[in-house]
Amino acid sequence: MSIRWPVWAAGAVALVTVFAAVIVVAQDDPVPAVATAPNAATTATTATKVVPRSPEVQWSRSAEDVYGREFAKFGDLAVGNRFHSGSASFIDAGQVYITSVGLPDPANGNFDAPAMVGLAAGDGSTVWRRDDIRVDSCAEQLLAGSLVCLSDDESESPESTIVLVNAMTGAGRSVRVPYPIIAMGTDGSSLYSVNSTVAPGGYEGAPQLQKGSADDLGREWVTEFPGQALYAGLPSSAITVDGSYGLGRFGPTAIGFDSASGAITWYRGYPDSCIQQPHRVQPALVIMTELVCSQSESFTGTAAVTSDGRVLARSSTPIYPFPEIDAPADLSLPMIVGDTAFDRSTGAFAWSSPLLASTNGVAVAGDVVIARAPGTAHVSALDLRSGAVRWENDPGDYYPITAYADGLAYFAVGGTVESIALDDGSTRRRVEIEPTPDRFSREPSLGSRVTRSGDRLVYSSTAHLALVDR
């Protein structure tokens, strides 16, 4: 099944009837689209097979071992478990890492008989497994200890189903909602969702943002959206909440909202302007590239917007591409907006560098900003306080930095976790998790990355999940 996320177009100003939706709760354990588990005759033993590794690798599990079949791959629950996107990720539930695994169908890109699994963070053993859950996206943060996912009705019925899965046990239940939900997110205790109303004339009315629970979506408040167009490219990360500040990202539109009251504090988007790559940086700021809403996508610059909608800083240079990581050692260090560094609190100009004007990637880690030159693998590390170049090197290829700890920046090179020292650019660690496929093979990329999880690092790829010491 292809993932379908509808586009909502708000009509002329009209009286929108806000109705109390009837939500049907399925109290029993079954959840949508129950599927047949893999044939027992062809399924390997489900006993955990933790591969012995070097002292730096605490444990490593392969997708084939976890699933019990050859050719199995890990997936990304952000895009659900019906579809294999070619990338892999996990949801950190503290004691358990939750991910999807299945058999990719090369003909259509879907997962054949996917499973949702919880692996023990301590030793990688399988804590629970569900073969009967089919979802289209899952929120990146737990809701009161449960994974919360969306499942669209496969028919033309305008309904959605919210699926809740206990992170520790795998027990689940579903909640049917009689209208389509296009995005959702959590702050750990409350559920935020976006849906569309129906105007008296029968056309789609203004979309709504709601805060509540899975059983009562608008329990705390319901707010209508401004604007004329709304869609969620990746529903799992369309709504993020940090304390009292919420951010909604919907295609060329972004909003800021107060999570306590539901008030929309700022709006950037169509038709006045369009935005790209809105992302959060500390403290309570959103950096986004601004452009003219046309097919030519003429960029007008990059802005840092505060929680009340005020533009704190602006650069004439757009962000390209999406910043890899923003992990400053402390908030007294500047933020990077386009090719310029500004004070995070006052917006005062700090410095600017042409090395940031066009890059393959930018990463703020500790007290440096690392820029990778376009068209080459040349790397420059600039002092985050002054903009002075600390060191330069040519590592031979481009790999995004995805974790920072103890003065080291970490990234995955195929099946290997590597780190570079931020003070001089030297390679400090190189830990191989799995063999890297030949670049000319049919599968040149493992979709690998390394993520910080507490005091350790988690390596994830389509083939393996492993825990590595810092």
C-alpha cells in the first residue's frame, strides 16, 4: 500500500462547524490489519542470537536473526511498517529500542509480513514481537509509555486509526477516528493531532490542531489553522513539542503554537511566502529558509524565529542542505543561520564565513561548526565563537555527523562507526559493526547512522542494530 497523505485546501472564509467526533475504542489486544505470521516451517528459531563483539561493541543484532528469515531488513517506523524506505531507524524507549523488520518486496517497495519488535537496550535480546500490526507512521516520542502510530483505512473511507503499543510489553489497542488525521505528535503525556473540518457547504474547511488523548483528541483544546494549504510530508515529525512551545511543519508552511493554550503564535507560509527546512535549535528557536512561492523557488534568505514569531536574526544565504546536527557545548555559543553566526539570545551578529555559504552539510558540535565543501570531501572546522578556521582535512568521502559526545563527533561510514576529535580533526575511533558492501554492488548503501542514547551510541542500518560504548 502506498502512503497517502491528503492535501487540505481551505476555502473562502466560512462558518466552520466544529463537531464532537465519536471515537470508537477497541479495548481488546488486536490492532488493524492482522496478518499471517511467517510460515513456521521456514522460520528460524526465535531465540536471541547476540553476536560476540569486541569490548567496544556491547551487542549486535542482525535483521535476519531478529526476524528469523534470510533477506530480512530493518525499517523506519517514522514511515510505518507497510513500506520499506531503504533506511532504518529505531525509537528509544529507555530500556527498549523499538523498530520494524520484514522482508522487502523489490517489486513494489512494500514490506512482506512486517513485524514490530522491542529489543532490550541492555543486551539486544528480543523483549517482544508483534506480527499483526500494520501502520503508516509512528510518532518519534512515546505517549505515556506507549508507541503511538497512525493507520489509514485502506478503503476510501475517510477514517483513521490510532494504534497504541506498550513499549515494554508490546501489548496494543486501537482507537478508530471517523475522520482522517494527517499528522500527530506528543510531548510524552498529551497527544497533538491535525485533522480537517467539514464546512456547511460540504467542502473541506479549515484544518484543526487538537490537544488531548488518543481516546479524546480535543479534550484540552481545539484550534483552527490559518492559511490556505496544509499537508504533512512526514506525519511522524510534523508536530514537535518542547515544553510550552510547539512547532508544526506542513510542506511550505510552518506554525508556532503555545502547547498550554493552543494559541497559534506565528505563521509562515503560503500564500504570503513559502519556507523550507524549518528545524528547532536551542533555546526555543526555529530556523527556516524563506523563498518566493513559485516554481522557480527564488530564495530570499534564512531566518531564526522566536517562540512568539519575532525574527531574531536573518541571513541573505539559504540553508543548504538540512543541518546535520545542532549540539552546542552550551547556549552561550552562537547559532548558525545561513552563512552567519548570531547570538542565540539577542540575535547580535557574531561572524560570517564564505565557507558556510554553500556546503554539502553543516554540523554544530561542541564549540565548532563543521562545514563540508560541495563537490568534494574537503572539511573545514570553524571556531564557533570567532569563525576562525581551526583545522581542515580531506577524509575521502562525505558522511553526515549524527552524534556528539565528549569532544568527539560521530558518523557512520557504511558499516563502521567513526569519530573525529573536534580540537584537531584527527580520527580517534573506528569500530566496524558489519562489512560494508562494495560500492558497485546492488546494495551499495546500508542506510547506516549512529545516534546518541544516554551514555552509549546506537548504530542502526537496514541490516544491523548495535550498541557501542562512547
